[in-house]
Amino acid sequence: MFYVVFSGQVKVYVDTITNPGSAPLSTCVGVLEDGDSFGELALLGDGIRNATVTTSVVTRLLTIEKAAYETSLMRLHETELSARMVALRRVFLFSEWDDADLRR
């Protein structure tokens, strides 16, 4: 899942290496607030988490499933690519190129 902090606050912890046989220590590496997001690395990396996130105050999270996240990324990519193609078409050298060549 991908998460957006709608309201509230969360803390991001990562485990640090300790002596063999002892429990790992967690270090707070960041605080996320309204509008911040997390979880995209686990979506892109086959579900492997790199951190633990806990709420610090009453928090509302928006959750986005992997399929919706990937669809949104694809739409964003296509929108950015279309804008770049429009810009390239304004350059005399590329004005007559077809879409397939510009996309490459």
C-alpha cells in the first residue's frame, strides 16, 4: 500500500545494527505530516519494507493500493511525455517527426 498523511503525524523508524544476538535498535529518521506520503518503495520493490511507521498523534491516512498507484504513475508519465513532445515540436528540427520517433 501507498499512504498519504491526510491529517496528523507519523514517525519513520529504521532498525540499526547492534551486537549479534541482541535486539536491533530503532532510530527515528523522519517525521511526516499533512500531505506527506510513504510506502512507495515497498510497492516498487516487491513489498519489502525499509522502515516502520508509527503514528505520533491522532492521524488519518489515505491508502492507495498497488494497482491504483501504478495506474496513476503511468498517467503521470504519459502527461509529462506529452508535454515534452509538444515542446519538441516547437523546435524546427523536430517539427516534422512522427509521434513514435519523438517518444523515443
